[in-house]
Amino acid sequence: MKISLFATALLLLGALSGCEKKMTPGDSLLSAEKLKGANISADLAAPPATWQEHWFEHQQLLHRVFYDTSVAFYFDNDVNSSVSWPFSYAAQIWNYTKRTYGTFGNERLYAILHSGKYGGGHPSTYMVADHDYRNVIDIGVTYPNAWMNATDYEIDVISHEVGHIVEGASKGVHDSPAFGIWHDSKWMEIYQYDLYRALGRTNDVQRWYNSKITQTDNFPRANTYWFRDWFYPIYTNYGGAPTLNRFFELLAQHFPKQPFNNGVTTYPQYTRGMNFGEFVHFWSGAAGADLRQLALTAFGDKDEQSNDWTVQLQQAKTDFPGINYGASDITNQGTVTVSKENGGGAGATRPRHSP
């Protein structure tokens, strides 16, 4: 999915690093039972009634149309005031995300919707000033009747942008050291797949799987199947959502950081991007298994700059000795020779994947 403003927004994160609807006991998704364990503060102050945009080309005076303890929604004047389906949907996304990946400042998700302008979307996090220290998804749709019909694109772009908040502020650390490797959308493919499964969105799970299992990219080499050959096997064979979360835990614990002051307070920030060998090393640690051969199958042995990442991997084992691959860790026991991928041998047909 091409989200037009995200790359610029991530650069900013790295450098800085109608009628209102209010929650009532009868219409909120957030019952006491659902609040349990969701890391949500029940006494969050009411968000401001209006919000003046001041980022990129955005200059709209926004109006708050809904809020509860999980989300606050703002529309520009061109969004139909009858639109309401995103409210509960985004709250479900945000609550699941916080349960799975952490609190993200224990803040609401602020969602801004535009109609007829600003095609695409971008995120921001509570750690940076550019969107007033809020976890934000700001999305524009240019076609007629935007947000009226819960299109696949609208469903996906909301979840996509929340996934960028995960990578940009997970575990209280600013920035995304893996962004230079997986770019705008590859992490999002597995984040959204897991999310739709967790929310019981069966049709979206199948739709998303069917789309991503055949999708190829030209990085780090031509015809790379990121979802089919990397993220989906990791997710399916090595623990699902806890493994996805573990990657960010290991980054926060082991990858180099430095202080980052946002003008109000100081947070840790990653000092640099990962190289590809480090990427494989940290994912192996998250999975609790040596993923070297899986990575060779998925990506070949070169990164985007034609460097041999297997050499980088050996250095990563030295630089980050605290990353181990579990009981079957063989990372420091020499070269591994793989004679077959499945029961039919190395030359056998790849098994059919299914959600």
C-alpha cells in the first residue's frame, strides 16, 4: 500500500524524532471487562474541541466529533458528519495494540480524517512535537463519499498508520531502526494480518492474506516475497503476536540508544538504523530460532547495497551477544548446511500457505 506522506513523517520522527459524539455507558465498546488489562486510563481529560493543523501542507481547522477513553476523532469540514464506523474500529485497534505492544505513553489515539484532499496518511507519536505530543494518524481520502462506506482501503489505511506508531515508539524508545530495511509497508503486512485475526475480522484476514501472499517487492532483491517467505513463516511457526512484540523488546533492550529531548522531556532514541545482518539476528532472537536459512531463502545473501549480510550477521552475534536463539541456539557453532526445506526435499514444491 502506498501511503503518500509516511516516508516524510518517519523522517520527521527520526529527525525530531459536525456534531460531537461522546462515550456513554450504553454505546461504548469499553465496558469494564474490556477495559481490564487494556492499559487505558479511565480519567483522561477531554481532548480539545478544535485543533489547528500545522504540519506538512495541512492547514485545516479540525473539529472533534467523537472521543472516549481510547480514541479521539477529528474531521475537517468536508467529511460527512454521519460517518461513525471508524470510532469503534479504531478503538479496537488501539486497545489491542496497547495490550500487545505496550502503552505508548498511556495516551489516546488521535485520528484525523479528511475528505477530498491529502491523499494518503501519516503517523506521529506522543514523543515528538510536530503533532503536539499525541499519538496521531492523519488520513486523507480524495474520492467522493470518503469514509461513508468503510471501503477496504479505508479499513486498511487506519490500521496501517497505527502500525507505524508501533514501530516508531515501541517500548518507550523513539525511532524505527528497521525502517530502512522493511521500508514503509513490510512490517505493516504482518502487523495488520495479526490485528485482523485478533479482532475476529474473518473477511479481512482472508482478503489481506490473499493480497499479501502473492505480493513481491524489489528489495533487497527483485521478486522478494516479504510476507510469504519471511513474516508469515515467522508468525506461523514461531509464536504469533508475542514474537512480533519480542522483536521490539529486544531492540529496546540491546540496540544502541542515546538521549532525545523533544522540547519538553527526554526519551531514549535509537542512534542508527540496523544493517541486514542485525535484522536477521534480532528476529532470530525474537523467534527463539536460527532464521539464517529462512532469510537466505527469502532474501538471498545480499542487502540492498549488495553487501553480504551473512558477514554482518556474524558481526551482530559478536556485537549483541545477549541475543540468543533459545534452547536450540546454534548461532556460534559454525556453518549450517540445509539439505531440505520440507518432507519432499530441497527441490520439492513449496507447501500451499493458508491463513
